[in-house]
Amino acid sequence: MNPDPFVPPKIPQPLPGIPHDLTPRKHKEQNGPYVANSDVLRPEANVDRWVARVECRLFVYTGPVSEFISSWVPSSAADYDPPANLGCSAVSVPKGRAEDDMYGPLVHGILW
Amino acid sequence: MFDTSCQVELLNKLVAHVEEPRRLTFADSHLTSFATVHKTEHEQKPDIVFLHPGDRGAGSSTPDSTMLPSESHHSERYRRCAGVIEVKAHEWQDPIQDGKIHATKTAKETIAQIAKNARSLIMENMSCFVFVIGIYGHQARIYRFDRVGAIVLPSFNYVEDYTILGRFFYRLVHPPAPATSGIVGADHTIAPATKEEKISVLFKLLHGFSYGIQEGTMAVMNSHRIQVRYGNDASTPLIPCFTVGDCLSGSAGLFGRATIVWIVVFLEREELYVLKDSWRECHRRAEYTQYESLTLRGHREPNTPLADCVGSVDMGKEMSADGGYRTLSMTPDTLNRTRNRLLLYPVGHTLESFSSTRSLVEGIRDAVKGGRLLYCII
């Protein structure tokens, strides 16, 4: 007998003495972007995705620095004339000191 | 993340002698949150930013900077930035060792941070290419990102030889002709509409397109002037059109076609158009030639469900090579991309604005038919 499409199917009742299986049926594996428990949104996965994108498209220039600036920073400017009074003594970036001396107090807050 | 005031001071002194309208301003931003262009990503806090020439920071507005509107969740802070500097305390934190990305977690995070900054800068400013600087102890690197890849300068000691960065910033604020202001890498064919232009566009919308006063005002609030060609003949000069409202769609990727679509209006014409800006790979056919082929082969009937291409410009082919409208990072050259603009008519409806299920289904059907015509029959 064909089931009547307008009558809701009977819910199978557990047979006496046999415990009814209440575990939900497993869903079929889907191809869609199911992300609830996936790695997609984990920060590490995000970083890996960015690195994968950039890695094959990143080229380290092998020529001299001045040539890089001339060719990759096109400009209408004449030759650069550096400011006369800009010695490193004039700014807060110390020169000729060990790097840890210079950045130590600053890094202290991060690493320790 | 640490105090970068000494670097900021050095950088500001490096550019102090540059004439006022072109001078960059460096600012410590390591405590400032910059929302990324993609809403699923975390905010960023670039260590140092350099603001566009003329923007002095700290509340000064930049009504004339070359920035474009975007969706509400996008950050406007990147629009004020000409570039970003990420500072690390030690030389060993340089993510590039022996010419490639180091395989450590720290190096990967640093590269991802730099790439995200580049993406936000290039997208928010609608630039052709952008520069991001990495400082690692006393060493520095300059990264140049365009829509296909990145070129990285070998590291140099920026403290001992500060003229390298000085020369770089000096050239950066003197873009090649025909640009007269802005920075190298910016698109000088895009600029915010002036107040007078916005009023003219608003008047046009109110009287020509049945916009209400509130709707029209919102639509022109972030209007921008974009140069485009009406017609497909390369000898026809570019003319300005004005964006209406936010972009209809935009790609959030760093590399690729980076397609962005607006509704635009010309002050001299009586219709609204769709403007599509994208970066086409050089070995692919120009999109407008496919529309032309349809007409030539007799596939264009009066009821063909396909928009007309009424204007196009291949900026990479027609503009100066220095403008950056053609990318340069990839080899072989055919993998590079060229910036294209396409003008389409008429403007369609968004899927949400259809009045009935039938018209929605017809719209999808026509899209399938149009796609087949463009890419299967030809």
C-alpha cells in the first residue's frame, strides 16, 4: 500500500525491551563551506593562507639598492639631496650601539 | 609592539626639508586599531603609518585625498595612509632569509601582517601599487606590492645609511607626469568629487533619475570622479564620470582581477551606467572585444539579454608605463595584469529588488543566456 502523502508517517516506537537509539543520524559528508569546526577560521590557518598566497609571488630584488629605487619608484623628482643636519646624533635612534642596548627596554615589555 | 617614537622622529626629520604640500607625516599608530577590509579578519595595528602628503594627522581632514568610498564596515583610516611601516626589534625577526620566506611561525606571521597591510592600502586607496616597509632592528626592507606580486628590496641598514629611505620618500611624493600631486603608485585618474561637482551630480539625480533629496544626498556624499572613455575608439579622450552611492561589488583580494563595480553618471548624458574596473591578465582578450564580436557575428538581437559595452579603456596599454597601470612583478610578462575600465548600459537591478519570483527567475535565466553568448558562442 502506498503511503498517503497527506498523512504524517508514524513515528517508530521502540520495541519493548530494546532501548531506542536516540543518537542523531549522521549527516552525509557535504562539499559546502562547512566552517563550524573546521580549521578555516583558526588564526594559524589564516596566516598560512596568506603566506601561501604571497610565497609564490614574492621576489627578492638582487641588484643594488639605488637601482631598485630608481627603477621601482618612478619619479619626476631630480636627484635627492639629503638634509644637511640629519646626523644620527640628531635623532633618538642610537648609532654604533649593540641592538639590545637600543631596543632592550622596549622589547622587555613583550618578551618578559 | 613597542614604543616607536625614535623611528618616527628619524623619519619625520628625513622628510622635514620637503616642500610643505608634498611632505609626508609619520605617526606612531601601534595603539590604533585599523579595521581590515574583510569583516571576518581581525583588526590591525600597524606600528607606524605615513599619511598622504598634506595630511598632518591628529584630526586634520583630507577631503581631497585620492580615496574611495567603501562599505560601512571598511576602515577609513587606511585611506589616509600613503604607506605603513611594521617595526620589529631584532634583525633575526626579518621574515626573509636567503631570498625566501623563513619557515618559522614568527616569519609567517610577519609576512601575513605585511601582506594584509598592503591589501588594505591598495584597496582603500584604489592604488596601482603600494609600498610597505619592514624595520628589523637596524635593518629595513621595502616591499612593493602590485596586483600580481611583490618585489622586495634586500635589507639595508637604515640608521647608518639613512639617505636610502630619504631618497625613497622623496621620490615617493614626486610622482611622474602627468600626476602633479599624490604619491607614486596612486591612480591619478581617480579623485574625490569637489563640492561643486557633488552639487551638479545631485541636481542631475534629482531631476533626471527621480532620486529623492535624502537618497540623492546619500548617493553623492562619497562621490568620486573617475576618468573613462565613452566609446571604444582609443583616439577618443577620457572624460570624467561620477560614482553614485557605494560600489555595487568589490573584490577583497590582494592579488588577482580585483574587480570593483559602480553605478556612474556623466554630467553631459541622461543615463546611468555601470563602470567595471578590473585588472585583466595580459594574455587574455580584452573584454570589450567579446561584446564587439557579438555584434559582428550577428548574435546581437534587440531582445538579447545582455548589456551593451558603450565604453572601454585599457589603461595599461594607453597610459604611461610609470603610472603602474600595468603590473611588473611577474615573469613571464604575459602573467602581468593591465588595468581596464568598462562602461556598460543599462544598469540592472539587484537580486533583492525584484518585484516577483518570476522576474527573479527571468533575471537569472537572462544572466545564463548572456554568459553563454559571451563565452560559449564566440
